[in-house]
Amino acid sequence: MVNGKPYTEYFKMAQDQQTAVASMNKMKCLDKFKVSVIVKGGGRSAQAEAIRHGTARVLVDFNLNFRKRLRKAGIVTG
């Protein structure tokens, strides 16, 4: 959910939808977690990237082994 709407409804462009869930898809856990975010400011693409970054950080906190795969995919750095 993004700002109270399903992400597919909030992000009209398929590219933004894919960006928003990229970290979850990479870890094959899109259907395993319920995620609700609030985003403000910036454009839709920037918001999608912020969601990707935020969910990646949470996934790494959940399982440190995810860092390597997310880093290799270019989703997280450091």
C-alpha cells in the first residue's frame, strides 16, 4: 500500500510499479510481507525509488544475508 492505495493504483506507470517493489521481488518475498508506506514530495519516480530503498533496508534488517544479493543487484550500497 502506498498512501492508502494499492501500489498498482498509486503508480500508474509500470516502470514505477516495478521500481517500488524491486527489492521485494529480488528477494522473492513480495507475497510474504504486508508493506504500507507514506510518501510525500518529489515525483512519482522518486517516490518509487524511495520505497525501493526503504524496503531494501528493512529486508536487510530482517536478514543480513539479503545484503549481498541486494548489493549485487545495485539496490543497496555499502
